[in-house]
Amino acid sequence: MTHSSSSALANLGEFGLISRITAGVSPNGNVITGIGDDAAVTALSAGMQLLTSTDMLLEGVHFRRVWHDPYLLGRKSLAVSISDIAAMGGIPRWALLSLALSSDLPLDFIDDFMRGFLAMASENQVSLIGGDTCSSRSGVAISVTIMGEQYPDLIVRRAGAMPDDDIWVTGTLGDAALGLKLADDVGFGFTPSTEISIQNQGSPHTDSSPAGVEGGMQPLLSRLLDPNPRVLVGLALAEAGVATSMIDVSDGIVADYGHIAEQSGVGGRIFLEDLPLSRSFRSYTASFPAIPYQMALSGGEDYELCFTADRSNREKIVDCVEKCGIAVTRIGIVTSFSGVTVVKPDGTPYSFQTEGFNHFT
Amino acid sequence: MTHSSSSALANLGEFGLISRITAGVSPNGNVITGIGDDAAVTALSAGMQLLTSTDMLLEGVHFRRVWHDPYLLGRKSLAVSISDIAAMGGIPRWALLSLALSSDLPLDFIDDFMRGFLAMASENQVSLIGGDTCSSRSGVAISVTIMGEQYPDLIVRRAGAMPDDDIWVTGTLGDAALGLKLADDVGFGFTPSTEISIQNQGSPHTDSSPAGVEGGMQPLLSRLLDPNPRVLVGLALAEAGVATSMIDVSDGIVADYGHIAEQSGVGGRIFLEDLPLSRSFRSYTASFPAIPYQMALSGGEDYELCFTADRSNREKIVDCVEKCGIAVTRIGIVTSFSGVTVVKPDGTPYSFQTEGFNHFT
């Protein structure tokens, strides 16, 4: 789609909008009846069960239009839902998208958003099969439902962690939280391209990046604005049958492992110095008085997978995750007693202020 | 749930809210893993395909809090989605519910909303299996996804109408549109009970109902505020194999039959005097200069089923729909040439101003 028009929704109307949104949707073998009927019709693969999750994203709450270029917002809207299917070890298949839009919204915003949404869909072999559009009087609201499938025996749930299991996490933690903090401190906006462009709002001569920081803020902002759901890792772990429990890290590792612990009737110890921090994270925070571990522990929006597994499977796990091109790190052990504690190398508990976002408080 | 507290969401927090919402959800045989994991797990019945649809409802656009008592709003939020499954001849099974709520919203609102939502779910054997909650800075936003199932051969689509088929509609048309007009004219509000209570905003001695109107505004308002999805009728028609196409009437019969016509590559003639009008509709509009047919043609929110069928199936259809306790009326015929026209008894076209709501214009 290369619509250059910036005219507003009001000229297009509801059905014009739907045509515009669906113009980029290509038919797919796993869809029987897609967009355009009262309900979509699809079929599960033989022997598989249905996995379903839904997320709502609101302007001013989950995203700010000045920060999120619409292409990346489209990608992220679907990525966070796909991440839930990854966390079950499932195969993402179909998505529904509802959009509430204010009538003065530029059409370019919608075109770019859809381009991003459909790119993320295509990268994960997900088909957009339906949705809803309506007018909003107060900012953009996005609702995404994702459906996936998997054989019953391979589905990995939050419940299932056993005492003495290892606690593992993919990739690195805290990058998105640090990216958010830097964006907040520095102030930046986007050019209407798919590239992230950092604009210092102060003097053009001020570069707020510490001298010599490799890649600058870019990798941290990418983690915040363009998360990559760990579908292949989730699938590899499910197929290897090694994860006793799994969750995606959206609210910070402490809170999210906490859900595993609660639903498995166990607790856990997380080793502070084993938390995987990216090179960008380390170099950006090198001048801080202390490493801001709280961002890795509770910052949220990492969209990595946290899982537990028997100690006997360590080699198998490293093998199976790294084959997907993703690092994996043992960060703790499951305990039989309840409660999740973060411990310092000297064995004493590490206390920190939660960075995570809690709605309604 | 009989929480009497009116304290606000801010005291409860996100996880408290989720507990409160899910407190009324009862486990169900057709759910393998419900609320509380990264994704819900369900299984389709052997041989059936998956039907999926989603709807978004926004305060100030789809509903006004002063009109919709939260119990009825909860019912309607799910009812409009279930209606989409009914329109495919499907069996509704599972629902996802996302709620964006402002932090000063009284907890009673949420409790009553959920009571209504879960009552509608239970009446239709639908299980709530997941969702999302978040804070809103500007009114309530509701997103519902419904999933259902049906055997491939029984699913009824919009495409399939054949020239010379009859056009049928269940129940009566225009009641909700008239109810909306009356509510707009008269002004009314709700007591915090599940009963609709009409409060004239002018003098308490003024009764705006025409003298002798049977049941007053009540039946018309009920159609507007508490629609009843035609699941049993949809299923009966699917199982009888008699409907060549089907849609639910949410935007008015002309627009919705128009979708059937377009997708079937046909047109249609709708006979004005055959439109099914309720007794309440007729008696309420008896003093009008003319019958406001435009409400029945384009008012929207009827949530009846419009379908087409071969003439040879007339008796079978009356039988099969009336067995469900719902009236059914032949209102037109499918034409081989495109375009939908409404014709008067003298055969000339009836022209009318559209009442329907088009987002963004």
C-alpha cells in the first residue's frame, strides 16, 4: 500500500475504511472464510487444541502517538498477543483486530499501522481473519485477539514448575524499561518512516548518549517499540518436551515468574548477578551509581520467555534455544516454599523498587 | 455477586479487579484451561470448524452510561457478538472480554456489568475464557470476541442466495430504532436495578406515551437495550439445511440484505407492506402522519436473522423457526439483477431516508 493521501477518515466512511484496512490482507491456506462474513471460519489441525488470547491497547495508556510511529505500533499490537501463544508453546494462526479511531485521524496513520500489523502477521504466518472498526471520541483504541493451536501434550502452562527445577529466561531483560526511561528523559519523536529517529528536543548540539556507547539508544528503543515474540523458541521447547512451565515476561521477571510460582504452588530464588543484561544496557548504565537491576526485574515489556525445567535438561535447553538464534540463561531455582526472592551473590535478599505499571493505581 | 461497595477501582488495583471480574465465572466442561494462563485452551467438537467474531463498544459512541444500566450493558455486549455466531448457524461456545475502565468507575458498575455479561453467557452456554483489563482516561471501552463451532456442511454464509429465493426475516423490525427515538425524545434514565425504569425529565404529570398504548415504551426499549440473539433459530435453520444465505440484522434490513446480495452476486426486492412490525411499533406510531418504515428498513440494532431460501421450503421454514417460539416472515424475493429495492404495494419503489449509523461520517 502506498497511499500518499493524508485526508481524514471522515471522507472515507466506515465501509471505505474497512476496504482500506483489508486491502493488504492476502488469502491464506489456513483460512476457510476470512473477513467479510458474520464470523470467520477456520479449522484446527487434526489433533490440536485451540489457544486464545486477547489484548487491548489504548492511546495515552499503552502508547503515545508522538512516540510510536504507526508502522511500529501496528507491529507491536500484534507482537504482544503472539507472545502469549509463544508462551504456551503454540503455533500462532489467526488474528482479529478491532480499531476505534477518531474521525480526524490521517489515513496515513491507518495505512502505516496496517502495514506494520500485516508485516508482523506475515513474519509469523498469522492470518487476519476479522475485526471491527468504529469511531472514537478520544484517541485510538486497539483490540487484538490471537488464536493458535498445538497438540494437547505439547502445550506448556504456567502451572507445572517443580521444586529444584531451574528457572530460565530467553534473551536479555530490562532493555525496554531502560529504553522507556531514556525516551522519557531525552524526549524523542518519529519521522514518518519505519526507522526510529531520535530527536533531542533541546539544543541540536547536545547528544545525550554517553560517549562511546555502542549503538546508542537504538537497540534499547527497538526493544521497547518493536518487540519480537519468541515463537520459535516456545515451539522448540514445547516440541522438546523439556519446559515444566512457561510464561512471557511482560510485567517484569519477578511478577511473571511469580505467576508461575503461584499457579505451580512453589516459590523461587532469582540470582541477581545471573540476570541477562544486554551490552547496550550495560554500557548505557555504566555511569550510573549502581546497575539499575530493578529495570531487569520489574520493568516490563521484555517479551522474553521465562520457563522452568529439570536440571537434567540443561544441555538440551541451551541447544534447543540457541538453535533459534536466541540466548538463554539460567537465572534461579524453583523452591518448595512459597515466595519469590531475588538474592545477591552473598546470599542476602536484594530489595528494589518496582518499576512495573499497574493499571488503576 | 452481591458486592454493595461503591468504592472506586483505584483501591482495588489491576489484579484485584481481575479477581472480582472472574469471581462469577464457573468452570465448564468445554474449557480445558480458562482464565489465568497466557492463553486459554479449548477443543473443538470432532468434525466441527471454528467460527470467530469480535465487536468493540465504546461509551459515547455505542452506549451512554446514563441510558444503559450496567447489567443490561453487560448482557448486550455479549448478545451482539453471539448474534454473529447465530447468523452462521453456529453454536456459540467461548468468549473473551476486554475492559478499559476509568479509575473512578464505581465497583458496582463493574459487578453489575459482569452479572449481566455472565447471565447472557450462561443462557447461551458460553464460557468466558479470557480477556484483558486496563485503565482508560476517557470512558469505558469494551471488546468482546466470541468463538463458536459448527459442522462445515451446516455453516450458512452471506454468499449463497439464488435468484427467485425468498427473503425471510425473523421477529419484527424497527423496534429498537423506535425505542432509540423515543428515548431521545422523552429522556430517561435507570435506577440501579435490572429493570428498565422510564423517568420523564419534564413534569412528573406528563406521560408522553400515547393513551392506550399497550405495554407503553417498555417493549421497544427492551429491544434496544436487551436484544436476544437468535441462536436457536440459526441452529434450527442450519440443521434443516434450508437457508441458502444468512446474516444478522444489525444495520437495518436493507443494508444487511445488501451484504447478502453483494456477496451472492444477486439483488433483491423487499415488499414494504410485508415488513414485520410489532404491535408496540404499530400502536406507538399510529398517530404519526405515516408509518415510519424507515426505522424498520434502516434503523439498525434489530438483531434478527435475515436469510434466503428456495420457495419449495416455505412450510419447512415456518415450522422450524416457529418451533423456536419466534415468528418468521417472507419479506421479498432475490433477483438475478443487482441492487436492492423496496417496493410499495403498487409496485413503485419506496424511497426513504436512512436512519442507520455510519461511523466516521
